[in-house]
Amino acid sequence: MKLSVELFLFAVVGFALSSADATNSEGISPVSSSSSPSLFVPTRISFEQLINYNYNDEEDENNMQDIFRKTLSDVGLISITDVPNLNKDIMLKELQDCLDHRDGNNIVGAPVFTVDDNNNDDDGDGRRRRTLATRTLAGQPEGIFVSTKSKHDDNNNKNKCTGLQTSAEHFRSAVQKVSEAFAARLEGVIQGTSTTANSKTVVLRNKNKNGDDEGLTIERVINEGEHLEHFHSYYSTTTSAVEAAAAAAATATTSTTASSSSSSTPTIDWHTDQGLVLIFTPGQRDGVSTDGLFIQLKDGSTVEVDFDSNVDDIVIMLGDGVNQYVNPYLSLSSSSSLRAVPHALTTTTSTTNNNEESSLASSSSSSPRLWYGRMVLPPPTAIHPVGNGLTFREMRESMIRGDDSSILQLGCASQHMIARELMRELDGEDEECDDLSMLCWMSCVTYSESDVDPTTCEGKGDDYEIECANKDGLIWEKAIHGADAEYYLQCLSTNETIYAEASSGTTEEVKDSSSAAYYGGSAFCVVTVATSASLFALLCGSIIFA
């Protein structure tokens, strides 16, 4: 890059200005768009630049390494472009087709959750989110429907989810390659700024298959880690939301000075992700990148990230895990420390296209907002640095069992984060729900959003009843706060249900009764229907952008 010494490293990390966009000859786009509030164009490097070390041109390679390091130190967010076979637009379109498809009264795809517990439905906007949850462990992906209440038939030619299975497989493979390339680059950064000379920097200890203690570099932590993957679809269920969205769209069409923020609502408050890294696609609606992601820069200023719909990129954002697992091993210079990014999300109220009776359903503003994210956590066998010798898996299991309330604090990545007690005390006074809903998984869930009807269920026979249960028929009880499976309302007969006390009585065996495992169907952020999907995350409050 041909910039002055004073501007070189400052320019490449991206910043907010009220000036025209610019792209330099290296393919880096550091300059923001003109808007109010200020828009921030993230640093963009190609996958080829990320993965290839230019040994033939030491100066060029040093420049790229400096760009990468400064971006992670000063901002903590970087965009990777030109990823082979990513095709995120195709995958997100298939995701929408899958989640919008119905087979009778059954939703084909993911169950429905409220957006988060900070946004209740008192305002009647009916915001909802559907989530497909899966994981990749040590580079090996699990099926996209592994934790889903799925009604689809793979042999049904009308099944709209077969396309998602194919596109998601290619997409996740591409994301995995980005993750591995990022891990290798990050390893180079750490070795270049580490306090340990002439040796690989061990950031975590690990218990291997033989039970022996071994050291893990950051590259191994990421590549052998547990990657929780969520596919989200945000939409609204109320007519008023559709009308509001349509009115906002009409206003924007007729007035060039109209503010797009008039129909936006806060979805996730300011927070820092608990994991090491979040790899995600910018949110999309009808193939167009959505706005509403705000980040706080190092100087304390707030900007809105400006994503480009024409760029087929994947975004990497550092989480608070770097403060505990990485930064202690870097030099004492603040310029060497990696930066976890404080961020918040607002979304424009929208509705699902399933509302065929609404004349507004075909408007672009009525389409769901689609998003994919992968949270990178350390390997389950890695030893937590402040866990008194416990591995991450052992800590999680202890939290689920409730062995020691003090261990809740250990779930948080930083000592500055306060563990949030999600295991709410419901024993003292029962939570009451209205006649149209039922208490399920610490929340009043309406019959309509679960596609069940009490009258219809009773008509099936005396032994049928609406229950809050997981897909294996395990009945949810108030004592089960950290359960690993998804619980939802369903009409079941007595011979289809089982109770926790009827099992062998062990937490481990109850957990294994569901293929959802512990990465289940909740969102990464704190939501009312809390699972241990991202248990460390949930215990630390709203810890992830979604």
C-alpha cells in the first residue's frame, strides 16, 4: 500500500468519516460511507490474502500481517471476501424457503422463539425468531437438522428443506476453511507479539484422550474447538407490524429525507460475545444486507457497520474470550492486545410471508431477516484457566447439575462480566399464564405459536394432553433449568411421555435422550427459553450478536 507512514496502519483498519467511499489498490476498503449516524466500512481482505503467506515478497507479507494485526487490535472485526464456494445468498434463500414451508399445521424446520427476554410482547409487535442449531466439533460438522423439531420427509419431493441441506453443506465447508485460515493467521500474530520467545505460545491446557495434560496453541484451540452454529430467521406475527413496515417503506419511497430508523427496534443491547470468535454473515432481507449492527470503536465512539450486499463475504468478530485466553500471553503493550468488540443490534419490524391474507405480505419490508453465526468455543477437553483444573465440559456439566453456585462465575470469560443467574427461582411462587398459553421452559408459550389446540388435542382421547416436552417426549419440569434439549408445546398421549424421575436419574442420561445435545435450539444471546446450548454465554448475560 502506498500511504504515508502516519496514515498507513490507521487507514487500513477501517474508520468512520463523512466522506465518499474509497477502495485502495490492495483491495482493502477502509473508508466509510457518508451518512448520519456515521457508517463504518470494515476492513476487507480476500480469502487468498488471508490464507497465502507471500514468502517471495517479505515487505508485502509484512504489510498484510500488519493490516491483520492492527485490525484485530484496534477494531476486532474483519471481513473476508472472495471465499471459494461460499454462496451465502443461495444458502440464505434456501433457509427462508425451508423455514417458511408448512406441512399442514406443522412448521417444517425450526421451532419459534421470542427474540429475547428484554423485548416482551407488551407492545404487541409480535417479534419472533426461528432457529436451526447445530455444531462443528474439531472440524467435523454435524447435520443441520440435528437439534430441530423437524417434520420434513427427506423422500418427499415437495420438501423445501432438501435444498438447504445441500447449500448449507457447501456453505459450512467454506466457513470451516475461513476458520482454519483465520486460525493460522492469528497464530502468526500471536507468535509475533508473544512474551515467549522462540517457541509456540500455549494459551490453554488440554486433557488428551489418554488423560494426559498437553498445551494448546490458539490455532489448535480454534481448529479443535467447539463451534456452535445458528441459522436465524427474524420475523413478526402481527398485522400491526406488517402495516408499520409497509408504511415505513412507503414513506421511504415518497420522501428521500425519511429516516429508516423510524421502524427499527432494539433487538439485542450492547454486549461483548463470550466466545473466542464469532464468524457470521451480515443479516439479509430479500438478498439485501440489512442495517442495524452498531459497534463501539476503540475511542469510545459508536458507528453503524456498513455491509455491502454486492460483497459475498463472511465477517469475523472477536469475543471476550481473547481477554482471558489470548491477551495474557501477548506483550504488555496495549497495541498488541486483541480487542473484543462491544456491539448492539436493531432490526426493522417485519413479518413472515406465511400471512397470505395480508395484502402487504409481498412487500420487501415484510420478509424475514436471515442470519448465520458460528461461535468458536475452546475444545470441551480444554482446561478452563480459572476452573480449578476442570475442563470446559466438566464445568458445563457441573453447572447443569447445579453442584456449586459459585461455579456460575467461572462461565464468564472476563472477571469484569457478572454472571447472570438464569436458573430463576420458580419454586417459591408459581408463574401464571393466561388461558391462551402454558408455562413451558421458563416462559409462557402460546398455543397458537406452537401450532397446538387444546380442544383438538382433547378430542383425540382421554389419554391425550398438551405437554411441554422435548422431541423424545421428556416432560419439562420447573427444576429443569439447564436442560440440553429443546422443549415446546405438543399434543401427546401418556404412552408417548417420560418423566425425569422415570429415567435412570442421571443428568448425563437425561441429556443423552435428545440429539439436540447442549448446543440446542436457543439463540446465542440470552433468551427466555434458555438452553445450555451456549451455557457459558447464557450465564454472562446478552453475549452475542444475532
